[in-house]
Amino acid sequence: MMDETPELQAFRAETRAWLEANCPEEMRQPVQGDGDICWGGRKWRFQSEAQRLWLERMAARGWTVPQWPRAYGGGGLSKDEARILAQEMRRLKARPPLSSFGIWMLGPALLKYGNEAQKQAHLPKIARGEIRWCQGYSEPGAGSDLASLRTSALPDGDEYVVNGSKIWTSYADQADWIFCLVRTDPVAPKHLGISFLLFDMESPGVSTSPIKLISGYSPFCQTFFDDVRVPQENLVGTAGKGWDIAKYLLTHEREMIGDMGSLGRESMHQIAKRSIGTGRDGRLKDGVLRADIVRHEIDSYAFALTMERVKDEAKAGQGVGALSSMLKYAGTELNKQRRELLMSISGSDGLSWEGEGPEEGDLAREWLRSRANSIEGGTSEVQLNIIAKRVLGLPGA
């Protein structure tokens, strides 16, 4: 690139050569379904040898988390080097080697609030995909009003005893550890007395019950804690100050959910051409569908550029803050729009639910699943309120 220093140009050339030599061809194909996404963890079973190799090679370089410090399993890259890596992966159409709540949410929180022992214990395992995490935030009586949570963690010697339940715990039945908001001071005002605790999902007293959705999938669980004993050394930050960590982590969660709007999947016009063909002029015959696809792809490009700008600003020390709500709202709307278009492209075939093929009914199920994007990580209504107040600076009612 013309504006890159010789050092960055050399880094780009080296990165391009390494990716060409080490990214398996199978990992250069568009993500088609959940099986193409590697989550890692003790229970994970690789879908292919190529998937295993890609994670292993990238983790060895620290490129699953390129900007984390090398001491914690990261690549130690500068923001410019990380940008080049991302660009070169996009050029190659390389899939992310690892998807992880540990990378997207817990990792940044531990880097900011964790002590050295906690960082050493957890961050390298997250970077290598050895531990899969789930998030214990929402409860049956504490959703958007999260600070009303009632799950308790009472000190007993050098341990906490945890009782209560969480709901909408994504992939809790497949996770190894949980980062959990608990109430350690039952008499403090609701935003106080909340603490941030880490514990193993195999601890005695932890159980999960999958929640079957209208889509037929069960990505969510209700998670129960019955006298679960957790070492006090697993407390992140200060007891009673977990709300600060929770808010910081939520900005990363909303950014992650918003990023669904720019996932490296096959472009919509390519899917449409393959599925329904084109006229003699090489264009889709359905002018309305053609316009909808063009509008969606323009919005997707604009969103991807906005994501890149916000990330660069964050890396420059400006932080993301309330902008995460903007990214979350726009990204989820894009993802829902994509699912609507896929259904339109497929026509009546998209309505199929059961059949002989392993992917039969996936389109309809994923379309139904996408409706939850407006709820998880904070409802769209909550995000719009945050955008109005903290991004646009509009006066209250």
C-alpha cells in the first residue's frame, strides 16, 4: 500500500506468503452453516482435519487474537499489523480459525480487570481454543433490567457458595467455564453488590436445561446453580464492583453481535445467480429482488467500513462505548435482512422443514433464529434509546 511504511509493506508480504502456504483450501470457502464455525473447547469435535490444522497453525502464531500480548497467547501485533492481517485474510477468503465468547467478551474484560494469575490461567487457553466459555448474565426476572439479578454468591471461608439460575445462556450445555454475574451483597442498592465470578461448568451443583426454540434449534439453556462452591480467587476485580465489568463486557458483546452483519459469507448476488439463474443479459430477471440484493450489499459494505473505523478508533484509545449499541442494532438488522433475502431467493424451497438431506430446513430455521437478534445482547428498543441519548445527544422526553 502506498501509505505503508517499508516495515508494514514487509509485514504484508510475509503475512500474505504465510497465509497462502498455511491456510487449507477448505478453509477458504464461504461459511455455509454452524459446522463451518470452530468454537473450540474440551467438548469440541473438529468437522475436518483442515479445520483442526487451521486453528492449530493460527494459534501457534497468536493470530487467533492478534493484538493480545504474546505473554497471554496473542500475536502482539500493532493495530496496523492486525489490520493488514485482517485484509490479507479477507483477500484469501480465509475463515476465522476460532469463534469464541472468550475472545469476543471475556478476554477484553480480563485484560482490563483481571489480575496476573487470572490472565495467565485463562487467556492462553482461550487463544488456543482449549476452553469454551458461556455467559451468565440474564435471569428469568432480570433481562433488560439486568441489575435486578438475584443469583447469590455468599462467602464461606475461601469460597463463594452460588445459588440461583441464569437463562438464555448460549451454548451452556457445550461450554467448559462460565463468566457469571452474581450478587455478593444482598442489601446493597441493585447496581452495587454485584460481582463478576468465573467457574467451571463441571463444578458440583451446576446443571443446564436446553431451551428449544421455534426454529427447532436449542442454542440457549437455562442454567441452575445449587450450592456451587467457587474459590474466591476466581473473583474478577473487586467484590461488589462487578457492574463496571459487566458494562465494559457488554460493549464488546454488542460489537460481536453486530459483527454478524459483516460475517465473511458468500455474497448474496452469487447465491442468487447460482440458485435461480440469470437472463441473457446476465442479470436476475426479478427486478425487485435484484434491487433488494443490491441495496443489502451496499448496506453491508457501508457497515463493514463503519465497523473497521470504530475498531481503529478503539485501538487508538478512543474506546467504543455507546457506539457498540449502534453497531449491534445495525448489524442485527442486516443479518435479519440477509435471512429474509435468502428465503426470497429460495422461494417455496426455503419453507422446507424436514427431509433426507442433512441441511434440509436450515434456511427456515436460521430465518426464524435471526429474529432473536433483536433481543439478545439488549433489545433493539434499548439500543435505540442508548443511541438517542449517548450517541446523538437527543433530549429526553
